[in-house]
Amino acid sequence: MSAPLAPKLIVTASPHVRSQDSTPVIMWNVVGSLAPVIVAAAWFFGVSALLVVTAAALGALFTEHSIGRGGSLADGSAVITGLLLGLSLPPGLPLWMAFLGGAFGIGFGKLVWGGLGQNVFNPALVGRAFLQAAFPVAITTWPTVGGPFWALKGDLFAFPFTHPNPDAITSATPLGLLKFEGTGTNLAHLVMGNTGGSIGETAALVILAGGAFLAWKRYLNWRIPIGILLTVAVLSTVLHLLDAKRPDALFMLFSGGLMLGAVYMATDMVTSPVTNLGRWVFAAGIGVLVVVIRIWGGLPEGVMYAILFMNALVPFINRATQPRVFGTGRQGAA
Amino acid sequence: MFAGGFRHGVHPREEKELTSRLPIRRMPFPDEIVLPLRQHAGNPAKLCVRVGDHVERGDPVGLADGWVSVPIHASAAGTVTEIGLWPHPDGSMAPSVRIAVDRYAAQVLRPRMVPHWEGLSVDEVVRAVQDAGVVGLGGAAFPTHVKLAPPSDHAVHTLIINGAECEPYLTSDHRTMAEYPERVLFGIRVMMHAMQVGKCVVGVERNKPDAIAALVQALPPDLDISILPLTVKYPQGAEKMLIQAVTGVEVPSGKLPVTVGVVVQNVGSVAAIAEVFETGLPLIERIVTVSGHGLRRPANLIVPVGTKLRDLLTFCGGVTPDAAEVIIGGPMMGQAQANLDAPVLKGTTGVVVLEKHETRLEKVYPCIHCGRCLEACPVFLNPSLLGDFARVARYDDMVDLHLADCMLCGSCAYVCPSNIPLAQLFQASKVALRRAKAGAA
């Protein structure tokens, strides 16, 4: 009997249908949500910001393309790493350093672990930690906010392996001012983002909006940013009440890289816990470490090390927060 | 605690509107019937016919082999033409009986005595159900009579009837309840009598309001039967999920439902039992939903067991040019077919034809530990970690993570953004563990 039936049948294991979200869709949505952050950075720091972010992204893509598995560029995760690294750098950083940071972050933060999904530490922060160790002066040279859009800040085009020429006008970050000079910063400036600092960390409201979009699409887990911000707010309020010279909660929330870190870096699915309870633990740990480093540490800012440290604990947090299996424990005594 | 529902689970597109309003129709007898001797959980039936034998509709071709086994009956009158290996829906070649259907036969059952159910002892009811070859019609095909006679050390207080039908596309239970509520309720009456159970709850997902209304309308005044509307969520029809939705109790890990005093039966099985005691009809035909966007004329059909998929799909107008995957069962737990000569079995709830773009034939990405599978798993496992272990064959670690509690519902793989075939990995791991155990014994 010749029936109008398909000549070739697909045979896959069940389930035969799946939800719409795929890993590349998630990744490219994160990339898209970073666009407003980059635009805001360009508004505050001019073309220099765009150049540094582009250099970091190109560095990340270069390494992913050179040693990543075939086609792994298309999943979008290398772009995220590059953009996030770029946004965490000062706007006047020589471009070759930004490129190197991106390349190092992908190479040693991700690919040596086995590629996407295998790394323990956030690759963007690995790149930044590398730059911090290798170029401690350049990465803490903060050009002033504002100025003409096309004016280049710092010594962007310094030749590799030469000392950049620090002739640009610089200013301290709010956290640096507080730590080293004991002066505060106007809260309105902090919230709006027109203060010194890294390219993408000053526009707190834009970052929050991007995070809200991703949380609504369920492309990031809201527990992590909320947990971090709450912990920082509560802890710094307590400390502020004990000693009024210490900064209050609003200053802590809106200064430095906390927003960028809480919304975009700590929420990296690969390097954060898989259980919801674990996510709360992870977030609280980051919040505590950020406050401890900022208040008592030698560095003015501690978001990067706080996240990297908690990244290292994720496997243990996961193990300690395994869900209760159905029919065991509470009701499964029979 | 979670009245009418359970925690976690997923919401696949239901796609039930393709067939949910189509009345059940009877499919004509095909030219040939193929009856595998293994259609149920437990021992396969023992062959009891020879090539050349003439069989009437309802005659046994295989007999029950032990307690957890049932006979197989001819679903049409005809002549046995071959006994040998034939494509089975599980993908293997299985011992089967081929019957050339007699075109001129009246296809009536042999006259038989149908004993009145009220006069029968419990053992006699159980025996009659086994002799009729009744198995769970929800897909697993576990012999129904075994569940009617639970171990005596457990008291059963509630009979739960599973009318959730949470698999996408499938509407056979829905149509059964909407069109034959009296038959369903009569089956319940016989079962409550046989099991000496005073209480019965029929769980039906809220997306079948006409079925709920029909059952409520037909409820007998003298029995404690209630109809419980359930949250529309997959896998609401899984036995443990249904029990939690109805009783609020979790069946302990590794234990049978009877340990919490309940027995669950599928709506279709209940209707089949009713037929055994109404007309003496053994389980030789069943209601099958034939559906999917890759099929020209979706339908709910009464299909003789043993009808080949090719004949069934042809009767439904054939498939569309983009049809790519033919699934026996629903798309969440069903089995994709490589050979359309495979027959409809007693446990075949539906046949779904997917178009190419609806299939999972896409790239698999690495696990990004997003945790969605943990929030989907209805038994609260960690599929992400289990998947990592499965790929490196760390089966003993998987046992510690309660692999045994995985019922292969596929919710984890459904939500996985990286398209990792988690359910497949877990099934393979279970098989590997079983083999290792058999090798050690």
C-alpha cells in the first residue's frame, strides 16, 4: 500500500518537544540588554569608552575564535565576557591592555576549563583580575567624566609594552575619595552616574533596568542581585549606625562596580549556584565580602574579588543545598 | 497543601484543540493485524495459536504467563499467516502473530457468558479482568488485575482514577470521559466492589470542563465518588503527582502508592473493565488520539489493537509534506517510530505526527548551569548534576542522587536551553545500572 507518508523519519528520544528558550537566545538577550549600558557609558566618557569596550570584546572574540571549539562564537557567550570586561575598565586604559584582558579572560577564564559551562570563575573578572595584577597603575587611572565626545581620554593608543603617558586629567572615584581622602560624593551624581569610575559601572539606573528586563524574561535569576544588594544595604546601614563616619547604604549601593557586578557578573549562570537556596547563600556571601573589603580592606573597591571568591565556593554551595527529593525527609519516613 | 496540584512541572503547548472536540469514531478493520506477544509490563504472553489457524474476534492468541502477565486476544477474525519477529513500537523486533483479516467475517464476538459482577468474589473479578487482558491504558500497560489485588498488609482507603491526561495532543481519556461517563462510573463501581474501597476520587485537569461536567452529571447517588479538577500542568498525570494533588501526601521514595493507602487506575482501564462486565469484550480495541500538525485529518478513533501505524495514518488522510516524526504516545514521553509497520498496542494512547520544525533536531550546547531543570523536576532531583554524571558514566554517584526516583517524564529536557537530552541520558543510565546489577547477581 503506498500511503502519502514521509520517506524519512526523524527518531529522537523523548521528550520530542522543547521550550522556546535556547542558550544562544539567552546569551544574545544579555548582549542586547548591555547596549543601553554602553550608550550611557559613551554619554559620560565619550568615544574612549566605546574604544575600550570594543578592544576588550575583540580580545575575547579573538581567543574564542582561535582556540574555542568550532562554532562557539555563535553562542554569544564570548561577546558577553568581552563587553562586561570592557565595561569594568577605566575609560582611558590603553587599548592593547583591554584587548589583552579580553583574550586572557576567555583563554584562562573559560577555555582552559573546557569551554562554555565548565569554568569556575567568571571569565570577565578573571580578565580584569589579570589586568589589575599586571598593570596596577593603568587600571586605577580614572579620567574625569564629561568633556567633548570625540576627546580621547588617557593614553588609549599607547604602544604595547611601553609605559602609558599619564598626562590626561584624572580624578579619583567616589570610593577612592572616601577611602583615601575621607570625603563623600553627592548621591545624585552617584545615581545618575556622572562620577569617576569604570566605563560601565557609573550608570546604576540603566544597569538596573537591564537587569529587570533579563529577570522578567527569566534570563537571570533575580535572587542573586536582590540578595547582594539587600545584604550590602543592611550591613552598611548597621555599620553606619555604629559609626557615622562610615558610608550609608545608598552610597554603598550606588558607588563603584556593585550594580554592574550584582546584576551582570554575579548572575553568570555558569559560575553561580543552581539551587535557589544556594543562590541566596552565594548572594549574601558576595554582599558581606563587598562591605568587608570596602570598609576594612586595603582596596577602595571589592566587588571583583568578592565575586571571584564566592565563585570558588559554588561547587560546595551546590553540594550543600541539594533539594529534598520527593518522598524523602519530611514526609518520607514510612 | 497543594490542593489540586503539585510543585514544579512544566507547561508545554497543549495542542489538544486539534482533537478535543472530535467525537470518537470507529476505524474500519485493516487488511492485516499484527499482535506482538509482549504488550504489557511483566511476562510476555505464551503463544497459543499456529500458522494457518483461523481465529474469531476475541479468541486468545497468547495466554497469560504467570501472575504479572495477561493474555493477548485477536482483535479481528482471520487467519494466522505468520508467527515471527516484527517491528515493535519500542524499536526492537519482537515475536508477533500476523493475522490476515477475513473481509467477509461478521467480526462479532463468540457468544459467551457474562457473569454478573455483584455475584462474583474478589478473586473471581480479578480473574475475569486478567482473562480479558486488561492493562493500564495510560501508556505503561501494567496488568490491571495486579493492582486490583494489592498486598494484604496494606489497607487501601482511596481509589484514584487518573483522568489528568497531561501529555500534549492526547485527548482519548478526555473524549472517553465526555462521551462515556456512565461506562467510566460503572467501571469504578466494579473496582470499588472488588477492592472493598469506600472512597474514589477522579482527578481531571481543568482544561476538560466538558468531561468534568459529564462525570458530575452521571455520578451515582449511592457511592462516595468525587470529581477533582486539577491544575493544568505536566506531569499532573504521573502517579505520584496525582496522589499528592488528591491526598496531599508524598508517596515515599522507592515505595508503591499502596503504602499510603491508595491505588491509581487510568480512566481508559476503568472503561475497559466496565466493558468486560457489560459485554464480555476483552481488551482488543482501544481509543487512540491520532493528531499533530503533520497529519491531515486528526481524529479520536476506536482502533483494533494490532493495526499498523501505516494503515492508521492512511485512514487519517496521510501526513503533510513537512511531517518528520511519528510518535507513539505523547510528545513528552512517547517513542519516535522508525518503522511505520509497527502496530498499535494496548498501551498506545495516541499517535502524534510532528513537522520538521517542531522536532528537537537542533544543536546541543554545553550545560550552562542555569538551574531551570531543578525548577522543572517534579520529584526535586538535580538533573543538571545527574546529566554531568551520566555523560562520564558515574552511575553509582547517580544512585546516590536518587536516579531511581526519576520517572523519565522529560520535564528537565523540555526546559533545557542547551537542548541536552537529559531524559535519554537518565534512561540509558538506568539500563546500564540494571545490566551491571544483573551481571553481578
